[in-house]
Amino acid sequence: MTDPFDQHLNRDNTCAVKFDATQAVFGRDDVIPVWIADMDFAAPEAVTQALKERAAHPVYGYTLFPESLFQSMMDWFRDRHGWDIHREWILMAPGVVPSLHAACMAYAAPGEGVIVQPPVYPPFFSSVRLSGRAVIENPLILNEETGQYRMDIEHLEACASRPNARLLMLCSPHNPVGRIWSEPELEAVLDIARRHDLVIISDEIHCDLTFADKPRHRMLASLARPGDSLITAVAPSKSFNIPGLGLSALVIPDRKQRNAIKAVFDSMHLPQCNPFSTAGFEAGYRDGAPWLDGLLAYLQKNRDFVLETVNSRLPGIRAQAPEGTYLIWLDCRGLGLNDAALKELFVAGAGVGMSPGISFGEQGSGFMRLNIGCPKAVLADVLRRIEAVLPAR
């Protein structure tokens, strides 16, 4: 029986950023795109059916958020993560990235500091800078022997103690290094935030994307105490491959903090509710669990295939198993190339479009991020192309 995740779906000419922006991003349109973090799999049938049912009503007017949407989300996080969310804590948002920007505006004044932990998802930097706030870097520490990263807790304490530090952006699970932070690490982050009166916004959009042989993801909020200054950003977009629907949620127990970020959204008339976004959001959380379980099993096979191939057949490149996400952080420093030459090798030489590590901060220099959310046959082609342009052992 054919695995449905092996099915090739042609996404060309569908206005898919991943495919139809390759000329703009890579300078050519014939690369295999394994860069931006969406997957090449059909969304759950339950989501597709919900969108069809909504489309069947031919009026697409201004829309309210139905209470059933909130219930589906609360049920999901209770059942999947053991996290009980109160309805009044939820604030809908147009996406996690706009929420990062809004958090900067709500909780830090212009010129005040926001802590990020590079190498990290590029909008962590841009949301701070574009909002006129100051980036405070707390780089992750790489164990060169194991290839695993950890937080520099001592340095985080020093960053938090700066007079202008107001906000910490946590990426959990971490994009791009794939860490699922341990409970002691998360407790240390919360303790530091309490001591230094920091607000934390925890981007947990990849929380459902974990592997059976790795630690389970722990929601930071499940460890929090009453009075902690914590905003949790979640969405079904990664879990069910529906990022184009453009809807996320913030969970903010503290009313004053909730109102602060709501005021930012209100100043821009956000979020405006989309009838298709609400239908997809609710259907994913209500009915998407079986599909997600199948996806995770498939991604684990893809992960293992990539790791075995990279570490046995691609000299100069090293890969470590991510604990979460469908992204593999490739250490290409053994090739001895600068970042421009590295990109040239993969794009012009191999015809493969990955995310350059340097875009995640200077700590990502010499790395590339590979998206494994695609059929195994695509990954096999990607790895064959890369192998063909590497120097022989």
C-alpha cells in the first residue's frame, strides 16, 4: 500500500512562495526548493472538507470567531500536551510573526532591549529592529563533539540584568537547531524572567512536530506560576500544513498583558477574521490528530534517511537528529567555504535551494537548513545532487 505522504503534488504555478519565488530567492527557477518551512503534503482531509463546506455558502462576508474554534484549540492542548487553557486567555492573531512584532511594541519602549537566542528564525531579529527596539543576543552554545546546542543560562542571566532588557523571545521547539528544551532549561528561563521582570513570548508553533524517539515537548506555560509574564504563541499552521490560511493564537493569562497586545492589534484593525482561516483552524485541531500521527511517523523515516545519507556519503557535511520540527540543521563548515560560496555550491552547482544558515544570525555561518517535509523521493534527489558536487573523499 502506497504511503499517502509519498504522493508528489505539483505546486508550481499555485502562487506557492516555496516554489514560485525560487527565481527571486535563488536567481533561478529550476532548483529543488527545500527552504521555507511549509511541507509538500496535502493537508488533512478534514481540513479540506471544512474549507469546501464553507466555500459552498457563496457569501464570504465579515466573520466572527466561533466559540467552537476556541473549544477545539483548548481540547487539543489539553489532550495532546496536558495544558489547560482558559477561554479568556486566548487572543486571536494574524500569525506568529506579526505577534512577535506586536509583543515588541506592547512590552518594550523604542530603544529598549529584546533578548533573542541565535542562531534563530530570522523574524526574531527583524521584528525587534523594525519596531525600533534593540536586539540583545544570547547565543546558543554548540557542543562541537555532539553537534547539539544548549542555552547559555549564565549569559542569559547577564542579558536579563541589563537595565534596558524588557522582553525575551523564546523559540520552542527551536528553529533551526531542532532542540526541545528540557524542563530544567525551561525552569531556568522562567526563574531568570521572574528575577529581572522580563516578559517572555514563547513561539511554540512547532510544538506538535516531535519524534517518538526524542523527548516530548513541554509547553513553557505548563511550568509557569500565577503572575509570570508569559505569552505563548501557537498555531495549527505547521502541524497540519496550512500556513497560507494565516491564523494563530496567543495565550496570555494576565489580563493587563493581554490588553496591552490587544491594543497593538486594535490599532491596526487586526486580526480581521477570515471565514476559511477559521474553518481550517478549527478542523485541524478538532479532527487532525490521525493525520498528524501519520505525518510524524513519515517525517521520522525522512529524518533517519537524511541523517544516514549525509553522515555516510556527504564528506564535509554533518547532520544531527533534530528533537523537533521538520528541519535539519546541516553543518557544512567542513567544506571550508564562506557563506556566499556555500550558497553558490548548492544553488548553482547542485540545483538545491536551502535556507542559508547565515540568515539565522552570524552563529549560523557555515550551516544550511534543510526542510524534510516532502516525499522521500525528493530528498533522495536533493542528496544525490549534493553528493555529485562535493569533492571526493
